[in-house]
Amino acid sequence: MISYLFWYAVLFLLWEREEVARKELAAAIDDDRFDLSHHLGDLVDVGFVARTGAPEGEDGRQTVYRITHLGRQEVDSDGGTVSNGVGTLPDGRSNRAN
């Protein structure tokens, strides 16, 4: 359950910004329970997220992630609630923090 919430948080951030550096994602998530590398790998494997190089003129060692068309469709299929950061989990519960 927790990993879906984090997946959604990463997808939503990428949905808003298109591309985000790994360092920014780590700062945005800021939760010790979340293994960012593992979950980003999973998101890449399912095709929701893609790894890209750093923008020209930036640190070339930096990894940047962007949302894919499939990832955008996943967020958009949330029924329109993505615009306020509230989504519905597969079991029907809201992902809004209590």
C-alpha cells in the first residue's frame, strides 16, 4: 500500500513538472521508508517513467526522470482529481494524507 502512495507521489510530481532530477525527487519524498532507487526502477520498468540525461550545461552525472505518455495516462485516469493532488487507490480509498 505504501509503495503505491509513493509511486503516485512521484508520478504526480512528474506530471506537474515533466522532468525532475533524482535529487529533487528525493527531497520531495523525504521519507526513510521509501527506497527511491528501487521504486524509480519499478516505475521505469512498467513504462510510467523514463530516465533522461541532465539538461545541457548541468551536471552530467545527474539523473533526470520524466513522465512518459503511459505515466501521464495513469495519472489522468484518476478521474480528474489529480489537479488537487487527491487520487483514488486501487481499493477505492483516497490517497489524501489524514
